[in-house]
Amino acid sequence: MLWWLAADARLSPTARELIAGGTTPVLYSAASIWEIAIKRAVGKLIAPDDILDAVEADGFVELPIAARHAAIAGALPLHHRDPFDRMIIAQAQLEDLSVITADARIADYGVSVVW
């Protein structure tokens, strides 16, 4: 999401085309916003102050965290220890979504990865 907003070259051409295409809804997890806020607060990340306005202006749709997402995230095998990524994985599993990520470990959970 941040790479999209910053027009960062690290975002793969495939991911960029999918997001720009407008035919597939692009969801963002509340977990991503939470992680960004924490990292900004401790000085580990520079991100727009108006991140919510920015992603919504680009047509991204919020995927809230539900209790069932939390239950699955907590029960996942520990291939990946990042709690935010684990939440995104659980959401992708339960909602049958693909994850746009450069992190190869996400695919270890059987979710579809776009990169």
C-alpha cells in the first residue's frame, strides 16, 4: 500500500497493473493501518499523515478485523512471526483473497500471492 502511494519502484509491475486496473477491488487490512501507525509513532517509518484519505482516494476498500480473523491469526503455524502479517494471512484465508506482497513466506500459508 505504501509503495503504491509513493509510486515506489519496488512495487512489482504485476501488482501495479492489478491495482491500477480498476476491475478488481483492492482491499487493505485494518492491520496494515495499525502497523503503519505504530511504526510512525516510534520513528521507524515515514508515511503520510492522511494515509486513510490517501488510500480511499485511490479506491482502496477497508477490510476490518473481525473476531474470526483474530482467532485464525492466533492459531496459524509460526512460519511467520509478524503479528500484522499473520492477521493479513488469516483475513486472506477466511475471505478467499490474494495478498499483494514481496514476502515469499506468506505463500507458506496456502494463500494466493500476487507479485
